[in-house]
Amino acid sequence: MTETLGRVGFIARFKPLHNGAIVLEEICKQTGHLIIGIGSSNKYNLRNPFTAEESHGMIDAYLKPRASNYSVIYVPDFGHIPCNEDGQKWRQYVKEHFGELDAFLASNDYVAGLLSPDYKIIHPASFVPIEKQLKVRATEVRYEMATGGDWKSLVPPEVAQYLEQNKLVERFRREFGLATIAELSGREYWLSEDSAREKANACER
């Protein structure tokens, strides 16, 4: 990024926060203030097996030693209510809670489409030098957790410590492990989801 930005917004679910979190550090280095939204904050299910508070804990465990110019807010889904399936209530919530921004950072086409009338949209990867960019998805981490694989190599050490100290990996395996394996086995779970799938995720009950 060559452009200097003040306040910027970014939303992700952080289920869990993985090595791609380097983008948060780089954004904080290059902007005045980063507002981090924890998406789907009102859901605890197969795709969201950690609470919003736990995701917040992971963010702080990773980012507090590296930056101070960020804040965290919780962003619920509304699409599971039929009258809100068009995403406009979610859009209004974001506008009210993020306020005026120099830019909103989105890699998700569905989110970018909803917020482009209100904010300048920038891809968050533009803040990370090419040599530092990583392709990691939380579904990959969850699959490795569920199967007893090398999930620790996919998350920052501080996050691994947070997860283990709070016994969240044990709980995840107990509550969602078998269902995660059943859902993701044979799928290319490291690939990004398209807009239709992202909308469907936001509308899941």
C-alpha cells in the first residue's frame, strides 16, 4: 500500500485466527486505526465452534504484543431471519457501528458488494508484501484439529497457547470433531468460497 489511510474496517470470523493474521499486523502498521469486526458473533455451531469472546481472545493474544491502534466489535448475522436475507440489515448494522471510514477491507465478494455503496473497498492482501502472503483458511485448521493433525503449524504460537490453555481444542473435538471430519473429508476446504456460498453461510440457521 502506498496510500495513507486513517480509520479502516475489517470483518472476519476468526474460527480460529490462523497464520493469515499477519494481515492484521500489517494493516495496523499502515493505518491510523483498525476496527476489527468479529463476524457471525451470535452463532455457535459447526462453522463457528468458538464464541465471539474466544475469537476476541485470540485476536488480543496475537495482536496486543504487536499493535495498539485497533479495536474490536461484534457483528452478528441477521440472514437467518427470512426478512433479512437480502443482507441490508447487516449492512445497516455495519454502517452504524463502524461509522465513517477511509476504507473497508474485504476479500469476500458478498461483503464487498453489500458495503461498496457506503465505503471504499480495498482487498486486505494489498497490505501484505507478496513474499509474506499466506493461503490459509480456518476450515483447514479445524480439519487438522478434528483429525489430530498438525494444526499448530497453521496458527500463531500465541493463538495455539490460548487455545490449549483454555481447553478449546478439546471442546471442539468433543462437540464438533466428527461432524467436521464428515463435512470436510474429500473437499478442497482450503479454497475460498464464492459469493453465493458466503450468502448461504450468512443465512444459515
